[in-house]
Amino acid sequence: MIEHTSARLDFRRKLWLPLAALFALTAPALLGQAAAAPAPMLSAPTKPIDFDIAVFKLNKSGDNDRTLGLTADGFTMQNRAFHDLIRFAFAKGRGGAYRISGQPSWVDNDLYDIQAKVAPEDIAEWQKLNGVGQKVALQGFLIEYLKLKFHSDPTPYPYYALVVAKNGLKMTPYKPGDTFKTPDGHTISAKGLLMWVSASEVIGQGCTTERLVDQLSGHADRGVIDQTGLMPRGYDFTLQFDDAPDPNGGPGIPFQAMSPGDATASIRSAVKQLGLELKPTTGPMDGMGVDHIERPPTD
């Protein structure tokens, strides 16, 4: 375990300029995806944010519990690969189809726990930021601690386009006051919701196709991009995924535990319930090419 507590003021000044330029390019798209924030919240830091404590630990537990989230004084990650953190910080929007290329295998395969704390003198600035602004600050964290260098990647890649099927849409447009009941009997009235009620069933209420696509991309064997033309309207739906056969003859494998190949087949079948279709195609995707990256220091 290693804690970094030096101020690194010179580095932060040098880091701020490329981050400011990067935000100028990514902010318009990011802002379009962020939830509405109170007026005082900022979508970009007004000064560089220093994470003066960062603890990295390889996670070899084999557990399925995985988390990644922002906190009042930094962020935490549990049992996830750096690929997920890079995508979370740099993607335009929610990030499900964000493409990272040129990285060493450990970026995708090695799982880490991270506890990162913002320096006390920067806490006030951090807490003024909305989710978009805090993601911009995370970009600086990755550039600093992983020595990350990268370029935009215009290469065409295979992906799935989510489109409306020929027989038409089968989702119900959201109306104010719509609700649904969870399996444990709770009534949910929130808009913009996508909730997993089991490992193979998800419910959307006032949910956009863009948010649905982000979930599908996290499971499919390639990125999924929304080409339905339904944005920004929200819809109500229930999506049930077929289980995959267990090669050992046991109960079926639920969707959230499937391999990407099995999950893709289940997605193809499931989206038909909504009058949607996955179409394989090729084209440019939001993403980066990694020029240099180093493992973080661990105990």
C-alpha cells in the first residue's frame, strides 16, 4: 500500500494546460449526457485538483462485487480493471461504447481496489463540481498516477447499431406519474431510471435509449451505439434476458454472469421485445489510443 502526499505543485500546473484543452474538446458532448445540476455546480475545475492520497491494491479475491463511484472527497473503485476507470473518466457521455486501443493486457485484465482522496486545500473546489467536472479531474488523476499518454483514435471498429426494427417500436413513451413495483413491493416513481430487478431482468422508467445502450455495451462482445433516433425521449419497458446453457449441466447462467459472446446472443433476442434490433456495422467510435501507461504503485 502506498500513500502519495506530496503537493506536486509544479506537476499540477503543467498538467492543467493539457487538461483544459482536453475539456474544451470533450465538454460539449459530456454536458449533453450529465444529469441536470444546480446552478452553482461547475462542469470544469477552475484550478487543478490534486489527489494527495491514493491507495492501490491488486484484487485477487475472485468476488463478483464490483464498484466504481465518486465520493464527497474523492473516489473509490473495487474489483475493477483500469479499463473501466479510463472509460468512466474520458468517455463522452455514459461511456458504454468507449473504445480503448494500444493498452497492455493488465489494463483490461488485472483488477484493482483504489481509495483516492482529494487534497484538503482542494476539497471545496471538488465539491463545487458536478459529475462532469469531477470526471475531468479524474482524467488528471490517471495522467498523473499512471503516466498516461494517449491520442484520439479515428480507426473504424466493428460495433452494433441499436435501431428500431421493421415492425415498429414496442416501448411505451414515459408519462409524468408513471410508476412500477419492485419484486419486494416498493413503488418506484422516478424518471430516467434503469433498474436491474434480477440478474436477467431490467426495468426502465422514463429511460432513454442512450442509457439502455450504455448498459448493453457493458455486456456485449463489442460496443453498442444508439442509432434509433428516439433521443431524448424516455420510455417505460421491461427487458427479460434469456439464460445461457450451463456447459456443466447445471441451472442456466443468468445474463449478468454470461461471457460477452453469450450475452450478445441474449441481447439480440431480448431487444426484440422492445421493437429494437442489433445490427453489426463498422465505423469510428468514441475512444483513445494509448501511447504510454504504467502500473500504479502497490504494496
